[in-house]
Amino acid sequence: MPFTYNRTIRFQDTDAAGVVYFANVLAICHEAYEESLAASGINLKSFFSNPPIAIPIVHASVDFRRPMFCGDKIVIQLLPKYLSDNTFETHYKIVIQDAEELLANALTKHVCIDTSSRKRKEMPAEIISWLHRWEDTAAAL
């Protein structure tokens, strides 16, 4: 079952045209990612503060379907997918709350690395557990 994150679009998210600035969509998706980690019991402070491993994003994309405006109440559905012992991708579906109107689809691909050597490393058990908790092999975003 996907993780869901509710959010209101803020003025700071928008550009001079009054719509969400394209790069901010990925920042909003990252908020959902962080919330899903916390909901799985991962301590965000220790996870992001100088750990022995890092899981950087190596690819990101967004397909926009409809504009998002200040005040819009949105839902981000996050669905991670295991790719290998050191990589996964996360799919995001952004919809208007209560209307299920598709606003955007996003994707991030992550690679687990050793922070000292910068070489690929097997994902830790807590991330494997996070993947299994939120992945849904029967659903497609």
C-alpha cells in the first residue's frame, strides 16, 4: 500500500505566474519521502546527519498534468520499488485532495553508497524494511 502525505500548497512554493515552481514539486516529493521514513520508525536526524552510508538521488523526473496553486490541498502517494541490493526508485502521484484529479507524476532513483569510499553498498535493513512496508507490487502509479 502506498504511503500518503497530505499537504497544502504555500505561497512560497509558487513562481511569479502563481503556480508551483517546477523544482519545488521535487522538494514537496522529498517531504513525503522524509515523512514515510519517519512513519517507518527511521530516526531522521541520525539518517541524514553524517551517517556511514548515504542514499543520494541519482535521477529525478516530473510529468506535469495540471497546475498547482497556492491554497490547493494535495495528496502525494509515494510508492517505492526495489531494483537491486543497492538501488531503488520511488514513484510519486500528486492529486487534488478529495477529487483524485491528477496533477503530476514524479520519480526519483536512489543509490546506496558508502560515504567514505563513495562506492555502492548494500542497503541497510531499515531501508529494506521501509521498502517492503510501502511497496505495492499490484499497484501502479
